[in-house]
Amino acid sequence: MPGNETGAGICHKRKLKSLLFIFALVIALSCKSGFEKTSPKIETISESVYASGVVKSKDQYQVYSTVNGLILDILVHEGDQVRKGDTLIRVRNEPSKLNTDNAKLAVDNADLYANSDKTSEAKVTIDFARSKMKNDSLLLERQRNLWSQKIGSLNDFEQRQLAYNNSLTNYKLAQLRYSELNRQLVFASRQSKTNLKINNALEGDYIIKSETNGRVYKILKEKGELVNTQNPVAIMGDASDFLIEMKVDEYDIARIREGQKVLITMDSYRGQVFEGRVEDIEPLMNEQTRSFTVKALFVTKPPVIYPNLSVETNIVIQTKVKALTIPRAYLVGDSMVRTSKSSLKKVVIGLKDYQKAEIKSGLTVDDVIYKPTP
């Protein structure tokens, strides 16, 4: 009997262990394939547009040479601060110097003072013609008086008349020649001076100068190297002010406005978020990347910053305080949530960020929702 009782007890224990194992297995399977749950929360949510970009110096630009030639001198170093008009690079310009020298010689040759002998000669010719004209006028008048008294011949009178007319014509021609000579000399003098200015300007093209106050960030050429009008020789920019140049997809550009807040993260400052503000939206789309260039200024900026640092940004489109939110992972599609393990409920979605979604209607803070299984 005791053996039978012991056998029954053992059997009972085995059944109990089997039941416990099955219950534990069901619980384990239920947990494994079950649903995580949560409830909506009241909190602030912001909708934003992601954009990658780079830091650029404000007024950053590439410096080009306006002429072809060999670099004679580089007068600055990378990192130097310069002022507008400072000389950066000088290009060899022997032909330009020769042309300028020729222009100076032309100015000296065409100078009015240098040609005063020509004008003096013309004035002497005028004076001589005037004297002859006056003399012929007196002779004509005398012959006219004689002819009126029937003294002399008509031929004598006509000869005197002809001589006076010739001297009058010569006097007027002398005046015209003087005026023309003076006009030509003045024109030649002004033209030579203008040509000298042009050559001086062309000679100035061989001196590459800074267009703004700023810093030399990069020298792209070396002394003795050939420069042309197609390739830049240096990169310049502001020494203290920087901006962010972002590439925004064409799908999102319609929502971007000047003045919007920008949240900025940088690999150089991990874990820190800086604030910016949209400053400018370039209206022409890049057809290759199908994106628009959007520029933002720093509102709060890192203590040390350099051009061409990469950034990741979120342009804040709108923010809502005290919004009813749920994790985006709990959404089924874009308009449903699971309110039990077997039923779905339709909701109206508002703002969304990368982790949360606003529930405009369909749920309250007292509701419980379940995370969909993959």
C-alpha cells in the first residue's frame, strides 16, 4: 500500500509539473509573440525637414585671375587675414609693361605743350595771311578810287580785286588749318592719355587683389605655376562669420521659409545641438541632385569652427505644445492603432517627427495601445 500511494503521488507530481511547464510555455510564447503597450502622452512635438550640409565662411568665394600668365609672387599665406584691396598674387606681365611704356611715350609725344611749335607755326601763317589780306584790301580800295576818276584801266582794277579775294581766302584757310590742327592735337593728347589709362588698368589685371575683408583659407597655386581665367587660385571668406549651406530635397522645399529655426549637429561636436535660422533659399533647383540650396545663419555657434565641416540639420516647420502623442512605431499604416491584441482603431494624425506622432482625434491619455508585431 505504501508503495501504491507513493506511485500515485509520483504520478500526481508528474502531472502537476507537466501543467506548470505548459503554463510557463504559454506565458513565454505569449510574451515572446505578445504586444508591447503604452498610452498616449501630452508633450511638445515639432515637425521638421532633414537636410545635410556644410559650413561655409560668410561671403566665401573663389579667387580667379583675369589674365593668363605665370605666378611671379604669392604675397599671402593660408590663414592670413587681409583687407579689401590687398594684393594676394602678382602675375608676370612683361608684355603689359611694354605696352604701358609705349602708351606713356605716346602721351608725351601727343602732349599739347610738346606740340606748341606746330600751333605757333600755324599762328604765324594766320598773321601773315591777315597782313597780306589787309594790304591787298588797301590796294584794292586805292585802285577803286582811281578807277572812279577814270585813272588806270579796268584790268588793273580787276587784278587788284582778284588779289584781294585770294588773300582773303588764304586768311580763312589759315584759320581753318589752325582750328583743325588744334583739334587733332587735342584729340591725340586725350586719346593717348585714355590708352595709357587702359594699359594701366590692364597692367592692374596682373595683380590679383582681395575683394573683401576676410581670411585666406586656401592657396590653390604655387609660385611659377601657370594661371588662367578658368581655374581659381585661392579661396577667401569672412574670418569670423559662418553659415550653413544645406541641400533640401524638392519634395520638402515648398515647406521651407526664411526665418525658420534650424537644429544643427556636427561630427566635430558630438552630442551637442546648435541653433540656426534660415536666411536664404536659392530659387533654382539643381537638376542633377533634384535639390535646392538653403542657407542658414548660426544663432548659437561652436567656439571653434572651420569652413567645409559637415553638418546634419533639421529645419523646424512647426511646433505644437501640449500635443497628444504616441510613438510612431505604434502606428499601423498612417491612420490606425491597435487597441487590443486583435482589434484596430482609426485615428487622425497631426504633426510627426522621427519618433513621435500627434494624435488629433481617436485616442485619449487613458487609452492603452499595443505595438504591432513585425
